[in-house]
Amino acid sequence: MLLKNKNYLRFFNLYSKISTMKHRRKLFNVRNIYDHAKTNAVFACAMKENITHHRSKCPEYDEILNDFNFNIDEINSADDLYKIPPLPTSLLKNTTLLSKPYKKLLIKTTSSGTSRKKTLSGFDLGSAVCGLKMALKTFRRHALLTARHTNYIVLGYAPSKLDQSATTKALRGVMFLAPKAKVEYALIVKNGKYEITTEGLISAITKFAKSSKPVRIIGFPAFFKMFLDELSERDIKLNLPKNSKVLLGGGWKGMFLEQVSKEELFSLAKETLGIQPHNCKDHFSTAEHPINYIACKNHRFHIPVFARVIIRDVNTLKPLPYGTPGLLNLISPILSSAPYGSIITDDIAVMSDGPSCGCGNSAPYFDLAGRVGLASVKTCAQAASEFLKNI
């Protein structure tokens, strides 16, 4: 696989020689991706390094930090990370903050932009190398990396100039985890717009069930639930090949009536497609914070060493203790292309101590509990649900 490819190893070694962000490099070279105790010090140093870089490259970000009277010398350990002023994702959808010109980024992405407001983001060379290292380690840890050719059902958008969102590009990236044989997309472009391909999905999954190649179903949970319901209505039950998997990401916004627990959803997958619950994975990430969070067997997002998470009070933004719901503040030094080291989302979450999960992972974890009631907020998951109403 990629980690054994000599060309990739040479590339990593070359990058290591030219990269100036040594603490970020050290952080993303860590082998145990959930060992917080051994990475707290280097993480704090990487964040200081990241902030210093962006202050010199993005005058607008420097001005924001000055407005908050932020003093980088106050960041001496991981316990001080809450002092970094978090940027609201709503601000980033209205204000472009980049440390490198967007046109010069190696990989360009945007947020979903379903409210006609998009966050411009992307990866320069250094960010891309760190992102690749993180992805390979994370997906290998969760048994999602294989050399075996795989058939894909993509419950999302087919590649097109109409959609350059980070979500769509992430779905394409997921297909590098297992070499693709055949691919069927839920949404394809016809006459200049996306249309749902229900019959194509049904035909593809039926053919894939007869193949010896494993199947991977990736995309939105709302799409997956509707797909399973459609199969059930047609009285179609399949036993997909061994090692077939499901990888879902995104929320249920706009589809509250259809929302079910992950336990129920994965139980339906077993009943309808023969996929075992342990082969069903949930994924969380954002355009502004491109860190991969893969849920454990108890459906909780343990925090990898490449990030830290703070839960903040909705009104005061003060950090909250374990077990208290609040706004999700995501922190990572991964991006040298944009000053998104600390962002605050409109997600409501609860963080807990790792051992309390019971899955064996000692890293802290968070559970998503919903979103703040902002009428203007409209996610890619909600937009996708609108297409599903036409099935």
C-alpha cells in the first residue's frame, strides 16, 4: 500500500528536509494516533508555530488576534489552548482568511455553500503531506485500508465542476483507501444539474452482491437510510461479499423525522445488506478542520493526537467540563494555508473522558448532540436530503 511505496517515502523525506514547521511535522509523525499524554507538549508547540506563521502571512488574522489582545507567550501547554481566539465558521463563510492565495493552493476546497455562502479553504504542500499521513494512519487504525479492489456505492455527488465542496472531494479521497473497481453515484449531472439515480443504485448494488469483490457504501447517513428504506419497500434483501463496509459522514439536518440512532441504522444495514455492524463506521470532519474522526464501536468520536477539542458555553464561550453540552471548538495545526487553527462550529457536543466509553480507547471523545438554532445555517447534509424527497 501507499505507506510501503518507495516514491511516497522519498517524497515524505524530501518534505521533511524543506519543511520549516518542525513541531507540526513531529506531531503528524506520531505512530499512536490516540496517545494524548505523549503529544500534549508537541501539540502546544505546533499551535504556537502555526499561529506565528499565520500572523505573518495573513494580516486580517493578525488584526483579529490583536483585537482580542492575544499573547502567544501565554500558550505554554495544552491546558492553555482555550486562550486562542476561536474563529466562528459563520465568520469564515463571510470573510476570506487565507495565508496563501487561493489560486496557488495544491488542493482547493470549499464548504458546502448551500446557503450561498462558502468557506474557501484548501491545502498547500505542507498541509497536504500532513493530511495524507493522518488519513493513512487513521484509516489503517480503523481497518479501512486495503489493497483489494472494491466496488463503491457513493451516496453523494458525482465529480463535476458544479460541486467543488470539501465533502465531495473527501468522498473521492475515501476511494483511495481501497482501489476502486466499479463506482455508482447517487447524484449525477444531467442537463446541467444534479439528479438522483435511484434505479442506477438499485441495479448496481444488485450486481455488486453477485461479485466476489467487497462493496463499500460511503456518503450521508440520510442517503443511506433512504436507500435502505427503498430496498426494503422493493423487498430486496442482499448478502454483500465478505469485508463489505459502510462509511458515513454528515448529519441529519432537515430530516429529523427520518433520523434514527446509529445502532438502528447499522442494524438495518445488517438485515438488508448482510453487512455486520462492526463493518459500519461513522466519520466526522469539516472543511475548516480537515481532521478525520472515526467513531469507535460505541459510536463515539475519540479525538486523535492531531487535534484537541474544547466544549464552550453557548453564551460566554468559556470552556466547559466533561459531560456538559456546549459549542464544539476544534483545534489543529494541520493547515499552513489558512489560519483555521482554532474554529468554533455551530455543533452542540458533549465531551467525556476516554475510559468511560468502554471501547478500550483512552483518548477523550465527544458526542454530537445537535446544532444551535440558527435559521441561516444550512449544511450539505440538508441539501442532500432535499434530493432524497424526490425518490
